[in-house]
Amino acid sequence: MTKYQSTKEVESFDFSAEDGTVHFVDSSLGMHKLENPNEELSVSLHLYSPPYLECRSGRHSKPSVVPYVYCQSPNNNKAPLLEGCLHDHSLKLKHCPGHVFCNFHTTVELLSQEFKSGACARTISKMLQSLQFNPREWISYVRFDKKHYTRFIIARTTKFSLMLTCWEAGQSSPIHDHNGARTWIKVLEGELHETQYKLATIAGAESLEISQENELTDETIAYRDGTVIHKNESASETVISLHVYSPPYSECHCYEMDGKSRLVQTSTIISE
Ligand SMILES: [Fe+2]
């Protein structure tokens, strides 16, 4: 750890696993940075009281407030991340471009703050793009069902809902809309195939036409405005995806290819 006073280094010392000690730092700790001075990986456990969601970063000439989970590697896009295997619960290191290690609790706090101030679609997309979740957390929400994909509500407020969905190979949603809600989808594992539709009138008769097909992977964040009509289907052995809906909705329309639709409770979508 290196301590600073007005950007001047004032003290520097090392923590190591060999010490076998717990280091206590009181609330007077000012500006400081932690770094791994070795070639090997380093893992440390930190307990903060009270908990905090933001801190001030002086990396730029003007200090700015950032989420406390913000982590940026010196090589920018090559931050080492933990990746988990769904079946044996093992963890391994993976390199991918996320910078923010987060958990669902903090994500709900961050989303609540954003939705309180209007939540521009791009801001939410960028936030979800940056967030990296530990599979050890999301695996506790994972439930597969042989008959249909499953949806697990992680959080629901008046402004948004956050949901984890689990898909086995070949499982698909019906063709549906989101009853006007905006949607963000982040795939955590596997791949979803999305088909979007539009209502068309041919010779006086209404029907659905395919307007777009997309592959959703863990590299992309999909944003859909409130007008989307689509279906998602599993394109890999298993898929785990995170969905944000704003406002949260409890009913939506399910469509047939002839354009006919019916309003259904969302809980009944998964049992069809
Ligand atoms: Fe949907």
C-alpha cells in the first residue's frame, strides 16, 4: 500500500500472506493505492465498515467519484477475471474486457440510482457491459426445468426488475412483447438466438414478419425499446442470462404468426 498526501507519496508498505496477520486501517486513511508488486497473482479479502458504494479516485487531474468495485488493469482491456464452470463449481481465470467486479446487491443499488434519475438507455447498457459477476453468486439462483426455461426475480422496484433466466438446449420463449417496458439483456453463460418480428398488413390481413435475427453472447448487451416483439431461444447446451425491465411488467402479449395476440400474466409464459 502506498499512502499519499496532496499526490505526494508519504508512506509505503507491503502486506503478504506469509505475515499471517490481519491489517486494520482506521477511518482516517486518506488517499492511497494498492498494487500487486509481484509477477504472481495475488488475492486478498477486505472487510469495510460501514459499507460504501463509491469512493474518490485521483487517477485523473480532477478527482472523480467512482463505484468502489471499479478495477482497471494497467493494460486496460486485459483484466484477469474469475470464470466459473456451471457444473463442477470450479473457478478459473479468464481474460475479458470488463472492468467492474460486482455482485447483484450492488448492481441493484447502482440500477436504483440510475433509474431514479431517468436512466438513459446507453448508460444502463454501458453499466451492464462493464459489470462482471462471480458465477459463485449467480449459480445460487440457477434453476433448470426440463419443460421450459425458468425466470428468477432478483429484484423488483417501482422502476425496474432484475431477472435471471436459465435455458436448457432447445428451450424457447413464445413470441411476445414487453407491454411497453424497455429491456436490457446480458448473457452470463452460453448463447441466445433472438428473432424479432413486426406486424405487417398484407391484402388487408395482419400477420407477423421476421424483421431481425440476433445472436446474444456474453460479449454483447442487447437493448430493446418498449415496442419489441420477439422470441428468444437457447443456442447452446445451457444459457444463463440477466434481464433488466423498466418499468417492471407482470403481463404482456403473446403472438401467433397470424398476428393475433392475447394478454397473459408473465408467470404463465414459462409454463407454455
Ligand atoms: Fe422478451
